[in-house]
Amino acid sequence: MTTTVPAPLADAVRDESALRRFLFGLPGVDQVGLERRSAVLATRSIKKDAKLQAIDMAVSMIDLTTLEGADTPGKDRSLCVQAMRPDPDQPEVPPVAAICIYPDLVEAAVERLRGSGVKVAAVATAFPSGRASLAVKLADVAVAVDAGADEIDMVIDRGAFLSGRYGQVYEEIVAAKEASGRAHLKVILETGELAGYDDVRRASRKEVQSFLDSGFTTKKFKAAHELKDLRFDDPARVLKAIMAEPTFEVHGIAGGYQGPGVKTIVPYRAEAKISTRLVPDQQPKKIFKLIRDFVRERNADVRVEPHGALGPYIGEFEGPYAEAATEAMQYAFGQKPAFTREGGSIGAVVTMEQYLKAPIVFLGLSLPEHGYHAKNENFDWGMASGGIRMFARYFDAISRL
């Protein structure tokens, strides 16, 4: 069997760089909208008959699973019986969709379930870790397929994914699909282990458009920061990297001989000072552990020590306070502002929100050309005087909310 990539995706998987651009260019989930919609649905009353139908449908979509090292053929026979009759006292309850078991137990389960409509799914590709050579993973698939499995449940190499080797993960999925033959392939993402970017609340389309409304261009950005080139050409992609994604910075490296002249030594100690900018939904303790474990895996002698951490915060860009800010900015500067995100270490913000129970709105006045934190940092009177007018107008507006 040969796997064919749909034409619209062929360019996206052309090479590692193209795949990375595609993955990082995917739109995010509107978490706020999703939560609001879920809250509305939770308040709706559902009639008894509809509830029973929904429960039957849920049962019929279940993969009944046992994936323990102590699984035996006898235990799997019991699982098959339960799959066909989930509730022995209620024969009208439909059978489940499938059972999910290890490859070496598939053959007996297929025979037991023959004619029942219940499918047999088998975990493969070195479940649950996904850490094995491709040859071993494909042999795992072959055992299940030869035994008659209807579905192969594949686990990806999370280590490869977290290291940014997306092309490797993609190639393994393609190989597993071809090895699955007639069997359906399901890819298990294990999102609980895909920490880091999977904890990142992506910018919505509306937010990205607001970023673009700021008048940003890559040409202006490169000129303002004296850059020769950027990793991305698309302004929206650059803005996501600047405003909505985590960062990792190395601020200093020390070690060895640093005096004048030619001198060779073997340094006994070296040190690097790093920081990360976290974004909404990331947790400082979790990110520190990821960094520490990443370093420890490569060199157990390196010690990683935390020196401080601040939780991420994101303000509102909709609602009465945001509207008041928009009106105040327009009053002071004569044009409507664009809402963007920005990195910064203002530790009091999360605590203020927690105890004041009120939204916090940042009304920025520094412009990119002011070079904040740079050697030529400056701030002009036009922005300062406009800021005075803006704050007076804003506080007057929110006092009447």
C-alpha cells in the first residue's frame, strides 16, 4: 500500500522547514469562545428520551480497553464478553465500538468477536513510550495486522516531537500507515506528555488581525532592530513569534580563560544564564522541569537551578474595560489602537488580578523605535503628553462602569 498525500498538503510536507511552517501556522483554538459555548450548553435541559439515546450512542462509540502487563487470554475473553454485552441486565444497551488490546492477544479476540460487529484495535509502535527503532515499530504493526486487527493505534515518538524533529514523526506515521494495510490507523498524540507548546494558548485569528492592524511590517521591524534577516517572511507568523509564543534566551555564558592573548586551557567550570518568556496556560514549575530534564538527559553532570519565576498573564481585548481603553487612546492620539501582546516581567500583575478580582488593562506608550532596554533607549514628549490625556480619559470612563 502506498500513502498518497492530498494535493493541498503536499507542499506542507515537502521538507522539515515546510512542515514546521505549516504546523506553527495553524490557527489556534478560541478558548474563551469555547468555554462560553460549553457553559451555555451546560445550562440546557435535555429530555429523558434524548438522554437515553445519547448514552446509548456514547456506549456504542467506546473503545473498551485493557492494556496492562498482566493481561492474559482469559482476561481478554472476559473483555470481549463485556464488549458485546456492556450491561447483562439491560440487553437493549448496544455493544461497544471496539476493544483495544496488545498485538499478541489479537488473534484470539478476533475469533471470539467474529460476527458481533465489535472491532479489534491493537496498540503498536512500541506502545506506550514510542521509543524504539522504526523497524521494531513496524514489526509490532505487522504482528497485529497479520492477526486480523481492524485498527492500529499508533503512539508517536514524543521525544522526537518535543525536540522539533517533526519530519521524523511524520515519516514514522506514513510508514505505519503503509504497514497497516487494510487496517485503519489511529495516531495517539499523548497530549499530556507533549508539554511546552501544547500548553500554549494560541493567538486567535481575531488577535492576529489586531496585531497586523498595528501597522507592522517585516521591513520596519528589521530596520528598527538592525536585523539583516528573519526566520519567517509572513508578517502574521513573525507577529505570533514576537507576541504570542514562548521564548528562550541565553543572556550570558561564562567559563574558561577570557583574558587577552592566545592561551589554551581546559575549563573546569562553565555557566549560562537563561530565561524564558511564558505565555497564557504555561506553568513556571512545569517549564522549569522540562528544561532541567532536557539538559539532564544530555549531560547528567550539568546542574540547572531556578532563580525566580512569574506566571503568565493576558489582558482582555474585548469588553467594557477594553472599550474604555480604545476610546481613551483614540481621544488622546486621534486614532484607534491595535491590541497586541507583549513580553515583560511585571510580577505584581497576576497577584493583583487574583486579589482585586478585576481585569487589568495595559495601556502601552513606548514605541518600537524607542529602543527600550537598548543602549539608545528613549521616550519622546509627544507620547508622554498624549499618555497623560489618555490616562485621565480612561480613569474617568471606568469610574462610570
